[in-house]
Amino acid sequence: MSDVFGKRLGQYILLEQLGEGGMAKVYNALDSRAERNVAIKVILPSKRSSQVFLQQFEQEAKSLANLIHTNIVKVLNYGVEDGQPYLVMEFVPGGTLKEAMERPIAWQTAAAILAPIARALEYVHRQQIIHQDVKPSNILLDDDFRPMLSDFGIVKMLDSKNENNTPSAIGVGVGTPDYMPPEQGMGKDVDFRADIYSLGLVYYEMVTGKKPFAADTPMAAVIRHITDELPLPSSIDKKIPKFVESAMLRAIQKDPEDRYPSMGSFADVLELLALGKDAPAREVFKLSQKKRRKIQPKWLLTLLIPVVLGISFVAYWYWTGRETGQPTSSALQPTASDVVQRQATELATTSPPATEAVILQPTKPAAEFGEPAGSDQAPGVTLLGTPLDRPSSSQFREIARWGTGGINVVRWSPDGKLIALGTTSGIFLHDSGSKELVRFINTTYDVIEMTFNPDGSLILAGSLDGQVKAWQIENGELAQDFDDSGSSSAVTTISYSSNGRNLAIGYEDGYIYYYPADQTKPLMSIWQPSSVQALAISTDNRFLYVSNGENKIIIWDIAFKKVDSELTSSVPVNKFDMSQNGQFLLSAGNGNAAYLWDLMEGRVVSSFSNLGASVMDLEFSNNDELVVIGLSNGTIKVFAKPTSTDYSKAQNPLAIMEGFTDTTRSVAFSPDLGMVAAGNWKDGLKIWNTSTGKEVFILAGHMGAIDMNYFSPNGVWLVTAHEDGIVRVWEVNNAQEAYHFEAYLPRGLPFSPDNRFLTIIGKSEKKYDPDIIQIVELSSGKIVAELPDFQPGSLVQFTDDSKVLVTGDDHAANLWDVSTWEQLDAHGGMNAGCGQYFTSQNELLTVVYDTGVLFSYDEKVRELCSKKPEGATLVYYFESSHIVYYVLGDGRVWDWNFRSADVANIRFSAPYPFPDDIFLAADQDSGWYASVSNGKLFIQNMHPGKLHLTIETQDDYRYRVAFSPNQKMMALGSQYGSIHIWVMP
């Protein structure tokens, strides 16, 4: 049957030959009744000569057909046509494990791959069947990368009907020399432990990259299995842990009695190893060292060689020509070589639950906690307007999040009923009609990418550290956690297939993961050296379109896991959107133009040029007739998608939306095309009429970046100053804004100790006049006094009894009587390193130093004023402990008790230029302080033994910190205008 195409075998139409072995040929065929592809194993004529053979074939085929396991290639049918026996199997359109083993695979990944195969073999053994030919080429990988055990071509039935030890009718009773256990090579009876040995060798080879008993001839390989000592895996790779080596060696013992007692025991060990760094080494050692014996000594060679030679010559005819055919398409040969190490990770399985669990990676926490460690941080934070619930806590815990934060992504739900905002604070779902907030989803991370699934039942969001999760729209509950990718880099793009059955996720580190929509384990992965900027799944679900910021769009064939073709661009492609019908692509790079591609022709057919700024986001309308483009200057433009007759013409916008004062982050058409929604960090959400370009909605409550924040001494009030010139005063317990002013906050302590007044600074109406000190009565929100002559950078602080307000610095200061708001008669100035100010009777009233105000002068204060390291900036003084904190010239924070270091040795050529970005806040009485290092925010206490908090995202959020130790609270104000309230231990 050299030319087999179109030939029939019963109801099966042969299409192509897939492989040929010593006993059979394997064909890809079409089942004419079921209309599906199958793999057919046809026994060669020389192997089916007797009636006994045909009876044995039917018996074995019937047994194989009864095997039903998710990790076993199923036998669908069997029969005899004109004396020609054949076996019909499930067709697996994927590669083999052998193809993925071009280089060593991490031991934990290899264990995750083989654990489901071990479970499949455990199941087979319970059916009293031995495989007897376990090897990498007999482990197939289907389209979702599930490992599948195949080719039971030399199975042995363990019942009484096969006691005559005749060779199997489906295959031959020998096996493959590279993976053959000694007892099988010697012609002895074998049991399930033969499969344990072979699978152990597969694991050995995957991890080390070596076959331990490789030889030039099959005969020599068999002899080596029997006589040679196994090279220790650690002699090949010293990084292999001892407990992993022990697990391998137990399986590959020459004496079957010394191997694992069952395949289930080996599977248990593999599942533990698949836990990787969390694998319990002691437990693995215990399981793998039980009943171990020494490997048989080499003197047995003399006794064994005659036996081996006899058996080897009998089987030589089989081995020399054997390359067992597999039910897998030969066209898929290159599948496993793209990204072996990463691909191997994804092969971990949809088999037993224990195996699934071992490949889950822990979710990266939003914050790390110091000893005694832990966090009872719960996902249920409250929003503005919800009174605070402040239970006592032994840990740091975020309890409230006020404000939408910076908007990164705007999406309409497929039915148009919801507008979703993916922000730095989470996901906000608004009713598209009333614009009221319907639901808040606390993602626990900054949402930088987001999409609805096609039927609108789920919303997915990606983070800066590689997390991707899906929540149910109906109730906001977590539905899926796509944490198996292993990537910890930023999620750059999420795309569903048009039918909603598959999902692709792209990452900044160049990885792409392709999932079935109802699973959280990837079917495949792709790695590229450049960051994934955009991707889309073709409407026929065959291809992935990917851009990496280079001058091309790469098209990957999903089935074959390889590049199909490339679209060449004259400019880099950083972003694109695919039309709903899949025919067009709208792309943009770093310039001020966007480009329309016809994917049927594979080229750019038109452009939207001279846009006026760089393209930040773009989208086709639902009917593919319009495009919207958001620009870096805050402008949004809507165009008609040109028809073929207008490709060469200049494209003029149908509408131009102005209104953002900062970069547009995201744009989206409403499904009915009537509106365009857009969002950014500074201005929040705005919606325009598509036809007229008129603004129809602005989301209230969006706040500018927070520059300063303070709690009142009793914790009842919180004040925040924003970069847009607004000072907001909050009623903390009610989580409501009490009032706001066009003003800014001074340095120092603006609240009076008796909690009656707040000091803010109002801008002077005249350009060159000093700003005005404004005194706010907290109970009423009224400005009760305005005090002149505030100098930029001055400190403010009330005396402890709240009777005097001090404003100024170490060179000049004013003192005000709080009862009348009249200026007191005082004099003074710089003296001994600090500002000292006296009454008219020369009584010392106050001392002003670099960052604070004191109302006493003693030896400690004198030392504070006189000792200042060169190039260091004083940022805080804990008076009771006589400890100062400096920001050094290299940006480090240094605490000093005036005794532990020689000031002369602490010198920097220049102070750090922005010390307020390094040391953020402190509280005198409790000892808490906040500082920044290496992009992390540290909340610490100067007193030893206190719990501390580390927040990883300071570079992104740029928090400002306020402490309220009496209420055990702190407030973090972000550059996105959001306020995060935490309880403290």
C-alpha cells in the first residue's frame, strides 16, 4: 500500500502513512461514518498468518478498547478485513515527548509531565495489562499539551489466557532496548515493575539529557542494562538535588524487587517532585529509599551474556528495522523545538487532581510582611461612602480604597449595558445608562490590561507582575486564576477567539500563552525575545497575530506551534486591533500615524497620518465601519474606515474629541457605535457622542495625584493635597469628603493638637505677593482666619496647648495667637544652627530646625542643631529618643543617635536632590516611619521587635503616607489620586 490515499479498510478511508514498525504500519484515516480522523494500525502480512494469531489479536484488541483514561490514546475499534487485522485509535494531532527532549528539562517540570503518565499506567496495571514499551516517542502531546500514552503494541495480558508466553498479537514481545528492563532483555517473565523501570529511564533522560545505557547496537544496549551500573544523574548535572536523584534511582533498579512497589507509588513521588521548590525532600527521600538494594555486581556479566546473546539474536530482525509508527501527523515534527524549556512546563496535565495541583505557582502578594510575619489582608476593602469598619488587627491590613485611581483600560460589555474601568485600584463596573457604580472588584493589583469574554459573563484583568484572573460579572466572584504560566512580567495584552472558546495572553517578557477558555492551564506557549505588544486570534481560530515592537507582525500557526508567515511594516508595530470580520488590522507605532492592513492581501492599504501626536490606543467599531484613535496629547479622533476606492486618499476625522489634559490611556466604542469612552490617569473617564464629538459625561470623583496627606491627632479627619491645587478634608469614619478648597498644604503639622483647626495655604491673587495662611475650623469647614506673608517652604506647627501657631523656617518665623489670630511680638533668627525665637521679654518660645518645630532648648536640641553631616539632608527628629534620620547623598536613609558614628566620615559631595521621595513620613509618639528604597515602600518602627510592612509597588503608585497611631491607622495617598486606608498592628 505504497500509494494509500483513498483506499478503504472497512468504513475507513486511508489518507497517509504515519509510521511503520516491525509488526505494523500506522495510517491517518477518515472514519466515513463519524466523519473524523482516526489512526489505524494495520498488522503486516507476515505477522498474521495463523488462526491462533487472529484469536489472540481479537482478545488483546478487546482489552485495549476497554481502556478509558484521559491520558491514554483510546482504541476506538478493531476488526479484520479480508484477513487483514487492524486497530482503530484516536488520532492525536500533536507531537511526541521525544521531540520536546532536544535539551534537558527541569526536574520539577519533567515530573509534572510524567506524573499523569504514571497515573495512566497505574490504571492500566489495575486492568492486568503491562505496556512493556514505555518511551518518549510513545508519549504523545495533544493540542492542549496533555500527555497521552500510546502504542500498546507489545502489551502483555496478566491473566491465565496468556500463560503460554507467546508474543503479543498487537506487537512483539520484546520492546525497545534503550528503555528495556534487565528481566525483559533476559527473556524472563515481567510484571508491572517493567513499566516502572522504563518510565524511570524516561525521567532520567528528560532531566539529564542522556540515555544511561545507550549503545551502538540493540544487543549492546540490552547487555548494558543488565550489567552496567547506572551513571548517577548528579555526575551529569551537579545541580540535580539528592532527593530527586534518589527518586530516579529507586525506579531504575536492576532487581524488580528494589523498585517502587507499584506505579501508584512512583506517581506519588513524581507529583511531589512536581511541586518544585516546595517539594518535601524528606518525604521524597523516605519514599524513594525504601527497600533499596545494591545494583547487581559486574561479575554477573559472565553468567548473563550467553542468555542475553540468545535473546538478542532472536529479536535482532525486529530491532534493526523497527521505528514504531505513532498515531500522530508527520507534519507536526517541528512542534516541540520552539521553546523546549517553557513548552515542557505546559505539558503538565489535565489528569488526576493531584497532578494538576503540583504545577500551580503561588500568586505574588501585593505586600510582604516582616517577622512575626503574615497578613490578614482581605479582598473585601470598602469604598467611599461606606463607613469604616476598623476591627483590631495583629497585622497590617488594607480596609478601604477611596477614589477610582488611574484609569488604564476602558471597556464596554458586549451587550453595551456596562462600562468597565480597569484602574490602579481595581475594576469598577458602571451602568452605561445611569453611570452609577454597579460593582467594584478588588483585584488586589494594578489592572493594566482588561477584557470581557465574548458573551459578557466574565471580565479578565492582568497585572504588572503577570497575574491574570477572571471574575463573574453577575456577582463579582473570582471565576478563574490563570496562574500556571509562570511569568512574573507585566501582562501586555489579552485576546479571546471570536467564538469565545480560546484565550491568548501576552507578556512583557516575550511569552504568549494560549488557553481553552474554560481552563487555567495553557494549551501551548510561545516565546519570543522581544516584549509582546499586541496579539489577536484570527476569526477561524487558526492563527495568532503578534507584534513585538519591531517592523513586522508575526503570524503563528496555532496547531503547529510555529511561525506561519510575517507581515512586513515600514515602521515599528507597537499596537493593533483586528476588525470583527477578521479581514483588517489597524496598527500603530511610535509616530503620529495609524495604518490599515488588509489581511487577505497581507499589506497596508491605507493610513491615518498627521494625527498630531503618538497613538496610544485604537479600536474598530462593532460593525467595522469606524475606527477610534486615542493620542498622547489627550485628543481622540474618530474616522470612517476607508473603502477600497478611498485607500489612497487622505483620511479626515469625522469627529475630534478634546478634553483630556494628559495622555489618553484607553479608548472604546459603545456596541451601538453611539458613544466613545476614554480614560486616563489624570482626568478619569469621559464619554463623547460619536457623531458630534460633544462631551456627554464626565465621571465625578476622580482626583489628581496626592502630594501630601495628614491625619488629625484624634484620627477623625484626614487632609489630602492634590497636584491640581485642591485640598480635600475627609471625615474618616464616614468615608466621605467633608469639604475642599483651592489651596495647598504646608510642611510640618497643619492640625492643631486640640483637633479644632487646620492650616492650609491659599494662593495670592497677585502674582508676586506672598501666599496666604488660611485657618479652617474643622467642625464647620469655614475659613475663620487668613494670615499674611507665608513664604514658600515654611513649616507650620501649633504649640502643644494649641494656643500659638508657628509659621516660618530657621531664618525667619511668625508666631500667632490662636485666640485672636493676631501676630505675637517676637524676635530671633538663625543661632547655633537652628532658628531661635523669643518673646519681647527674651523668653525662648520656639526652635525651628530643618524639618520641624520644637518648644524647648536643651543639650539634645543644641546637639541636633550643631551636628549636621555634610551632604546629608535631615528629614526627621525623634525627640524623645534623640535619634535623627538623614537622607544621604546617595539616596539612602541613615538613622543616627549622635554617638554611633563619626560625623566627619559621613560626607557626600552633594545632598540627595529629592529627599521627600525617600523619607515620606514619621510619627513622633509611636515611632512609625515610612521610607523608600529600591522601588519599595517600607513601613517600619524605630523601636525593635515591631512588625513591618513592605509594599512592592512604590515606583508605580508613589505613595504619600500619613499615620494615626492612636487609631492604629495609616493612609497611603497615590499619584493616581486614590487613598488607601490601612489598619496597623
